[in-house]
Amino acid sequence: MNKNTIKAPCTVLLAVVNVIVFLVLSFQGMTEDGRFMLQHGAMYVPYLIKNGEYYRLFTSMFLHFGYDHLFNNMVVLVAMGWNLELEIGKIKLSGLAGNILSAWWDILTGSMAVSAGASGAIFGIIGALLYVAIRNRGRIGEISGKGLVFMVVLTLYYGFTSGGVDNMAHIGGLAAGFLMGVLLYRKRKGKRGSVM
């Protein structure tokens, strides 16, 4: 395979790793079962604090509760991550920041839940894309800044009006991704976009 064939290798690699982890776990048990997922690295604040199992902040990003959860996250990861990686190069994960905010929120509210999924990192990609779109007068490739804002608002609204969604991971990932965009993105000379 030609090295130039895959234009967004980090995005593809992340998606492949998520799918492989999911398939391996699916053969071992029920990925929709919180206990099973907890045994395999899902995030749970009491385990972080009492047992010092901080690795869960990272491992939980590669776990998904069922096929729908995996499919939805991977579609958005590939679509958004591909665009971001083409624009700024290798993707820096912001899912860790999302999980840290989620853990802090669980401690603050006392609502301890088993959580997993790549959506904090995906929101990080969206946050970085949002910054890049702002810098490029409202566009990044085929994606508009307005479209990104609409997607963020719609997704957060869905999360806050539904059960079982880790909204703090989404908000933390979004903020960290935007900050990473500020720190890492350098506008290419000669690029123009439309007004946002």
C-alpha cells in the first residue's frame, strides 16, 4: 500500500483500534453490561480515587456500550477527524480532558456512573475544527462553522434531555479541543473561506 493512500492515518488508526477492542470484548461478554465494561477499563470515579486506577481515564475512551454506541461514535470520528487531520496534521487526543471533567463532575454531584466511549475525544476534534473554521472565515474543507455549532448545540441538547449521556465528557472534550486548536493550528498562507 502506498504511503500516500491514507491521508488521515491517525483517524483511521483510532477508528480501527476502537472497532478491534469492541469486537474482542464482544466475544468475551456483553458490552452493554456496566459490570463487564467496568472489569475491562470503563471509567468509574470511586475506582479512580480509592484504587488509584487512573488508567481508566484513558482506557474508557476505547470502550463502547453496544454496536449503536460504537457505530455512532466511529462515523463522527472518521468524518470529523479526517477533516481535522488533513488541516492540522496528527490528532492530539482531548478525550482525556473530557474524562477528567466528567470525573470532577461525578465527585461534585455525587452521581457515580460507569462511563465509556470515544465521544469526549470526538468533541475534542469538533472543538478544534470549530477553532480552525473560525480562523478560516467560517469553513474548513466541506464543513462550515455554522454547521459545527449547530451539531454541537444539537448533540448537547440531546445529551442533557436524555439519560445515560456523559455531558461533562462532551463539554470537557470540546473545550480542550478548542484550546488544542488555538495552540496547534497555524493558518496556511493563501487559504480563504466564506464568512461564518
